[in-house]
Amino acid sequence: MPKLLKYAPGLTVVLMVGPLLAGLLGTVLPAFGYLPALGGGQASLAAWRALFAQPGLLISVRLSATTGLLATAISFGVVMLFCAAWQGTRAFDLMQRVLAPILSVPHAAAAFGIAFLIAPSGWIVRVFAALGGWDRPADIVTVQDGWGLALVAGLVAKEVPFLFLMTLGALPQADGERTRHVALTLGYGRVAGWFKTVLPRIYPQIKLPVFAVLAYSASVVDVAMILAPTTPAPLAVRILHWLSDPDLSMRFMASAAALVQLGVVVGLIALWWGFEKLVARFGRGWAEAGGRYRCEGSVRALGAVAALIAAGMVLLGIAGLAVWSIAGFWRFPDMLPGQWSVKLWLRELPALGDDVINTVVIGGAAVVLAIILVVACLEREQRNAATSRPGRGALWLIYVPLLMPQISFMFGLQVFFTFLGLERTLVSVVLAHLVFVLPYVFLSLADPFRALDPRYRQTALCLGASPDRVFWRVILPLLTRPVLAAIAVGFAVSVGQYLPTLLIGAGRFATLTTDAVALAAGNDRRMIGIYGVLQTVLPFVGFGIAMLVPAILFCRRRGMRRDI
Amino acid sequence: MPRLTARLMAAAIFGASLMGFSSLASADPAPDMQNWDAVLKQAKGQTVYWYAWGGEPRINDYIAWAGNQMQEKYGVTVKQVKLADTADAVSKVVSEKAAGVADGGAVDMIWINGENFAAMKRNGLLFGPWVEQTPHFKYVDVIGKPTTINDFTVPTAGLEAPWGMAQLSFFDDTSRVKTPPRSAQALLAWLQTHPGRFTYPQPPDYMGSSFLKQVLTEVVDDPAVLQKPAGDADAQKVLAPLWTYLAKMQPLLWRDGNAYPANGAALRAMMADNEIDIGFSFSAAEVSAAIANFELPDSVRSFVFDGGTLGNTSFVAIPFNASAKAGAVVLADFLMSPQAQLRKQDPKIWGSFTVLDMDKIPPADREKFDALDLGVATLSPADMGKVLPEPHPSWMELVEREWQKRYGVAP
Amino acid sequence: MATSPRPPQNTGLKLDHVRISVNGAQLCDVDLTVGAGEIVTLMGPSGVGKSSLLAYICGTLAHGFDVAGGVFLNGTRIDNLPPQDCHVGILFQDDLLFPHLSVGGNLAFALPAKIRGRARRLAAVEQALITADMAGFATRDPATLSGGQRARVAVMRVLLSQPSALLLDEPFSKLDATLRDQFRRFVFDQARQKALPTLMVTHDPDDASATGGPILAMTPQNHRTVGGG
């Protein structure tokens, strides 16, 4: 039995890195001219020359970098400011409660919702239009603005809740609550005290999630296609267009561009890392200077307003989608549709059964595999604490899928699974999902798992229980809440996967998301509304179960109500 | 827990091997097109995975209907793989070729035309020729509708079967536009008095490129040169009138030409939001359907240009490594049958015009075509006016590349 | 890990020249025997390796320490065994009751599997609760107990696991003065009654004097002095 635990980290790394390397190879080779299927038989730099001749390439790269960096910096700032200003208050608890519904909204659905909010013909403008009696929307650019600010807003709205969730996981391990109290009793203002004492302790733990946000934001495709400018578009969107070009020779150039995209992400992470070192150096001086900063009313208000806007955008956006899904004809500038109709819902519902089953089976299988592997890795790490360095070894490799732009290895991954003869099977789709699901499950569970008081394990062992019995009867029950939360996060990630499901599954497994994306191509807001709502419901059910099960299971155990 | 891990692992590995083996579908021999009965026999029991754009519920429903008919008539199961972009199907076939899958591929049939077809044909990714040997091909109007055998001027060479006609038509909100402009020049003049009230999807989107081709066909000195590959003429000189036209139009577009809708379907939503007054599409029936689905106000009507508008044909093709070639051939043949074509032309179902010749099909079927009610906002085939031929794909590539240089990067 | 084991004594807990060092710096060097029913106190300031020593005895010492010497329990060497096979019970200053189990569940968890039959196990649990003066508490949620009650449950939990030795890691430091005295007596009585060799680590001279046993003062200078008591 310990043998299987022993192999868990290795197996996990192989399952993560194997497909990635194969996928990456499938991108690197065509970038340098090798793709015999399309007649590319020898090394050449033609793809690179074609790429650099593309008009506006530098603008695309710059756009990807600036929007990614800005979105990450703002998301990080908002979450830190909000936690600093409000940890331990009712507002903080309230935010924790609306977290699940916000996390459940898929990125693309949130982007559609936000687009409808901020477009010149959207809800916000309609408020003024109704007051001012305008009958046509202003001819101004809000969505798809040249600076990519709409894209930044859309990303921030979705990344703030994610980083908030990660911070919530990190706070207990860093003893955030008590540290904060000490700072308060030393006369520090809430915010300044938190930044000087808690932030340095939790930052190492939320660093990886921040990198993941940075990598995602700089290479996002679906959100960018809705909110980003198109003249030119960010690099990742253009890569997708080149990959979709009827002229198949463009695929060589797209592969080269995918490597550039990878370079952009690596560069941004390096930049952030360098900046972080700089801040750490000056921050220490700032902390030791002893400034108390007790007049902080406006800063706290800013934290609350920023968090409120981020949460409000997603919630209002999904509300907008819900309204669209039952709207009859809806004319500008009416705030609500003139007629209502459930006709389209009734037409779609009967066909949804298979979609839902496929989504749940694929997501369920991927998340079960992921949680088994993750728990096994973490359990092994804890068991071995006595005999080996508590180092995490090569396990950092499992975060690589988070940092690599999906688009840079999807084609190679497809070839890889086809080569194995596994393409089109449920197993391959599940394995492909696993590549994206597992890192998030690990990210969600690692902190709470490592934060569990090791003396519980020691006590149980010294009572004569075997390590396996200790795991099943003590460790796992104590971690019920974070384990279920990690499962819910993983499931939500799986539900949102489009390209891996379609390409690796060869279209054999229609899910809510594959159908939603296909129908979104028809641009009918009512259909987008219906599928956006449906895509949100499944993860929401997941988060709901993750909250309800421990509440029911431990309804008579007061000591289990708070995370330990 | 390791015990459970062990069990799950074993189950996963077992499952993997099981499904892995089952996915290695036995190679399907190319159907003998000289013997239709043999084709039917071979097709029976096959499952055809049809990769088709899935953005329109009406079309998905039509495909589902065709699937049911195939099951009843020929024992062939049809499964639509709904795509957001036909390129994903092409990508699938390319990746299989890269992995050396010469048989038992994932894609059995693709809804395709134009540049995608040209590229797959050029790279040897298609099965065939097979189209002309199918029983219903004899009803196809290859004379009156030459685009059924010349896809964007590229000869289909029996590699793809026609299954629907498309013609560019415009639509306007009659409550806002009194007299719609009926030519490219008239549209430009109208835009000067209504700045910001028209736009086109950003090329290389299919609809956006089609609009540019429409303008090109109208403003070019000699439309005949567009039927030949671009290299054969002095391309820059031929295209010059288009750039002159666009230079005038660009500052008058919606958002001053700094932003564009993503695709043709987006034009409908913009119309409903009162962002624009005139839109266009490749399916005149789309407007009636959109009104019925509350997407457009019921004051919207279709119109065409007096000098004619671009027309083309939609096709279905079979990849070189398809697993169910016979089944796909039978499906393609069924799609060309009067029964399937009639249903397709019915605006209540889809509203896509038939590829068949009314003089060739049995009179009983012809009467049914004549009896179709086309809906308030749909022009009858007779009112659609002259069909202009699509330029050779090489022109499109030139136009798209040059457009990207001039307008793809906002100043 | 251990070097040159000598022939062990046959009763009690024997620490045979146990030297713990970290990064080359020696924390402690202990050589002592705790007889059955005897309570030995280890006293000393923080950082002299008291807790590390206890962790080493029960097999839960974290990686990074270098240890020489051997630990023998009733003649069997145990410092190379995994913790669950050492038969050494440990009490920390926190009660560490499992919050997801009832009071009875916590106790039953400790009860060896060789005691079979639901009725017999329930009876053993109930008997332990009676000993702790908590009859009828089996179904209670640990979180609803008072500090003193929780501490007593923790002791009974250790005793139910039928250890052959008992380690106490400042188990009284979190209790208030009155409760502390009472509870201390309870623990020592239980340990003596079961004839357990008991090793206690504490800062508090009162704890030490209450044992009536030997007191070993551990100093940072790596020396040791044995005082009577």
C-alpha cells in the first residue's frame, strides 16, 4: 500500500508533463517547418519570417502583455486590499458566501454578460438612455476598446474571486487571524497592519495562483474574443484565427506564434518575479519604519467598492444572460424585454440530457482521478515528513499546465492521443481534462492539507492506529470541507473545457460547453443566455454540494464548522 | 486509500485498453461507386460522424431530421459534431494525417465550401471522386446553377456534393430606412447621410470577406478577370477600385471603423439594439426566422442589389480517411434528394434554396416546391435577382491580406 | 541512526544515550530509565530538545535531526519502529480530540481492534468515561465540553489504547490553577495504577514536584544533572 503512495507523485507528474511535452513537441516542430502531413519535410525559418511580416504583430504582443499584467495586478491588488481592510468583519463573511456562485460562472459566459452590461447598447447605458430619452446607442467604443480595458475588466471580475478563494485557503496556514490581531494591538491601522504582517506570510502561498492568473490572462482566448479589441486582436486570438485559416500552410506560422505566446507568458512571470523581489526589499524597510497609517477610511472603502464591482459585474452579467434567455423581442433602450418567452428553453431542454450526462461523467471522472492523485501526493508528503525532507520534489511540475497557454500545445496533444490510439475515447478526454483539472485541485487542497495540525496524525498513530486507518478515520474526515471544495473547483474547471473536449474527443462527447460554444457562433443572445445559465448551474451544484455535505455530515460537530 | 487507488487505477487501465482497442475501427474499404446497391449494403449499420457548423438551432434540427430519415431508410446512424468553426474539422483531419491515421479517421463528413474545400483538395485530404455516381446527382442544376460544380471557381471534381444554395441578401429596418440602397455605390452614398449606421464583420470572417467580394465584383473594371487565379492579371490594378471605395467608406462605418462585429450573426443583434440600420446575410430566410425567434423586430425586410449579389453553394465532403465512407456517400445522396431539398427550402424549417433543377425532378415534387410559403421577410427565388459568381479564392486571399494591412491595425 | 545498542533492561522505558542534534549542534544527551509506574520529569528552557526527545521516543520526529542511541520499552527496541507499533501514548498541551467524532467515537478509535464485539467495545468506552467521572457523555460533541472534561477525555483516550509507556508534553500548561491540580493528580493516578513508565516534559516546577519522582534538568549547555524528588 505505501508503494502506491510512493508512486503517486511520479505518476502525477507523468500524467501532467507527458501530454504537455508531447503537445509542445507538436508545436515546436511545425514552427520550424516540420509537419509532413502538410508537406513540411525539412527545417526552415519560413514560418518565423511570415509571422514577423504580419501587420500589427507587435501591437498584438504588447496588448497580450499589458492586458495580462494589468488584469493580474488589479485582481491581486483588489483581493489583497479587500482582505486587509475587511478580514474578520461581516462584509468578509458575506463575500465568502457569494463566492461560490461567482466561481461557477464560466469565463466566456461571464464575458458575454459583462459585454451586455458595458456595451453602448447595454444595461448601464440603458439606464441613462431611459432618463435622457435616447433611442439609439451612442456610437462609441466601450467593449473591444483599443487599450483592452474591457478585456481587463472582464478578467478582473473572474480572477478576483479565484484569488480570493486561494487567499482564504492560505490565511489559516499563515495564522492570518492572530497575526492581524497582534498588528492591531500594536496600534497599526487595519490595512497597514495587514500589509506589513499578514501579506508577507501568505504571499509565498498565493504566488503560484497569481502566476496562474498572469499566464491565463495573457493567453486567454474565449474572453478575449468577446471583449478584446480586434484591430488587431491579442496574440492568442490571432493564433486561433491562423489555426482556423483555410490556408493550411498558415498552421506553420500559427505554431511559431504559439511559441511567441509561450515566451510572452514566461517573460511576464519573470517580470512579476523581479518586481516582487524589489517590493520585498523596499517593503521590509517600510514595515520596519513603524508607520501606523490609522486614517484609512477611504482605503477601506476603496477595497470594498472594488470587490463589490468585481462581484457585481459577474452577478449582474449572469442575471443579464438569464433575462436574455427568456426574452421576447427586446428593443433598445428598454431595461427589460417587452415580451417574455420560454419557447427556446422548451426547445433546448429535451436535447440536453446527453450533454449533461457527458459533462458530469467526464468532469466526475477527471476530478475523481485528480483528487485521488492529489490526496495521495499530499498524504505521502506528510507521511514521509519523518524520514525525508518535506521538500516538494518535482511536484512543482504539475503546475506547468497552468502556466502554459492552452493554445500552444493543443494541436500536438491531439496528434499525441491519436498516435496512442486513444483519441476519441472517454479515457483520452478524461486524461486531457485531467491535465487542466489536477493543477487547480492541487492548488486548492495543498494549503489546507499542509495546514492541518500534524499532532492530530501523531496522536492518532501513537494511539496504535495504522497510517492507513489514520488517513481514513482522522485526516480525510478532518479535511472533508477542503477536499470537497477542491473537487468542486476541479469540476468547474472541467465543465468549462472546450478545445480538449472537442479535439481530443473527436466530437464524440458533446458537452454543455461544446454545444454552448458552437451555438455562440450563431450569436443569438437568447441561446447564449440559455447555455450560459446551464453552464453555470452544474458547477454551482458542485459548489453547493461541497458546502452542504460537510454541513449535514457535521451538523452536530461544532468543532467542524470552521476550517481547521 | 492506496487500496482504493489501486482499484481505480486498475479499472482505468482496463477501461483504457478496452476503449483503446475499440477505437481502432476496422478499415472501411472505399465503396464501389459503380454498384449503388453494394454501397447501400456497405452503409447499413455504419455510424456517420458529420462535422457541421452548429451555430443555428434550426439547422441542427434539420440535420437531426436527416439523421432520423437515414436511420429509417438505410439503417445508417448520423451524429452531428457541432462546430463553432469548420476549421476545427480540417484541423482534426490534418492532425490524423500527422499521426499517420490513414484509415478509421474521426471525421466522416464535413459541411464545407470555398477556401476550406480548396485547401483540403490541394493537400489531398479528401476522398473521391464519388459525387457524380450518386443517384440523385442527376437532378442537380449544374447548368443553371454552375456553382454546384465550381466551388468559388474551383472545380469540385466529384469530391464534394452540393446540398444548398446561398445568395447574399441585405436586410433593413423599414421603420428606419425609407429607401434601401440597391448597389454598392448607393450604399456608400446612403452611409454619407447616415454615418455609423452600417458595418461588416471583420475579414477574414466569411461574411465580412463576402461583403468585400460583393463590392469588388461591382466596382472592378472587368469582372471576368476575377474568375481566373489572381496571379494571371495585374492584381494591384484590378483591386485598386476596391481600395478607393473602402477608403471612402471606412470613416463612415460604425465605430469609425475602429471595431468590427465578429461574424454575420452579430449583425442581427446589432440591428435589434439599434446600432445599425442595414445588415446582410447569406440566407434570406434567416430574417424571417430571426423575427419569429424575437431576434429582429418585425419591421425588418430583405432586399438585394439591382446588379445582382454573390451566390455560392454549400457542399458536403468526405475526408480521405473517413471510417464510414459508404454511409457518408448515402447520406450525401439523401441530402440531394427532392424530399430533403424541399424540407431544406421550407422557411419554417431552414429556408435554404435548393440545388436541384425544377425541370429535372418528378412533377409531383415540383408542385410541392411551388407550394412553399416563404414567409413575410423572405424573397422568393425569383425576387432574389441575378446571381453573381464568386471570385477565384486567390483573389480573396489577396484582399484579406491587403485589408489586414490597411485596416486590421487601427491607427 | 542508533549506534552500539547495549543489552537492555527488561522493564520500563530505557533511553540509552540518546543524543539528538540538528545541523551539528547537539540538543540533548539523555541516558535514563523510567521504571514501571515511575514518573520522570524533564525540565528545562525552550530549545533544549525536550519535545524532540518525546517525538523521537514515539517515532514521530520530523526529518532533519540526527539521533544516536536507542530507546527500549520492556526490553524491546522501539526507536526503529513506526509510531503505531511503539505502544507509547502521548498527551500534548492541547487535547487534540478529533472534532469530527463524538466523545465515544474518540475513545473507541483508541481501543485496540482485538477487543471485539460492539457490546464489549461500548462497555469499555463507558467504563473509561465513568473513570473520568463523565458517565453518559459518549454521544456528546467534544466541542461542547469544558476544558477540564476535554482534557480528561484525552487522557482516557490514550489509556484505552493500552500503551506500555506514557509521554506527557506539557499537558497541564493550558489549564487554570484549580483545574490543573485536580487533573494532574488524575493523570498521575491513572499512570501509576496502570504501572506505566511515564516521562513528562514541563516548564512548571509545581508539575515536577507533584510527580514525586525524579527530575531531570536539561540545560542548553548539553549537560545534565539528576536531582532527587
